[in-house]
Amino acid sequence: MTRHWSPLALVYLGLAITGLVGTWWFNALAIIQLRDFIGDLTSSGPAVSSITVDLLVVAVAGSAFLIVEARRLGMRFGWLYVAASGITAFAFTFPLFLAMRQRRMNQLAAASE
């Protein structure tokens, strides 16, 4: 591994990969079964709707944090993580951002020594 990958950054990277594989597994099933993806999120009962709203609010808050934190740390293209979540999954892009953020913080700490 390269120099700035800490164990915490690797945990975040592992979560990102799990989020990508897990969400896309079910996305592929929805496509194969010709499901109405958006309709299923809103009309499969109150429990599914509750989880949908819960995760949507977390994704919006996480997106705001992601953009602000990327700017604070001087990470370029922070907005790209948010945009990529629309075609992959926030369960992938947010832990990926956390891994890259941890790596950047390790870089900054090493540079200040």
C-alpha cells in the first residue's frame, strides 16, 4: 500500500466496496425483474417509506458535509462524490470520500512533521 493509507482509511475503503457491491446487487435484481424502482421505494408500505426518507435525509446531510469538508482540506472535485452517488450509490461514495479524506489528513499530518 502507499504511504498515507491508514487502517481507518482502509476500513472506509472496505465499506465503500461493500456499499457498491451490495446496492448494485439489488439494483441488478430490480432491473432483471423489471421492477418500478422509484415506485417500489414509495409504495411498498410505511416501513420502506420510512427507511427511504431516513436514508435520503442522511444522504443530503452527508453530501453537505462532504462538500464542506473537501473544501476545508483542499481536496479537489469534492462535488464529484455527490454527483457519482446518483449513478452508483451514496453507500459507495460516502465511505469512499471518508477513505480519501483520511488519506488526505494523513498526508497533511506527514507534511507538517
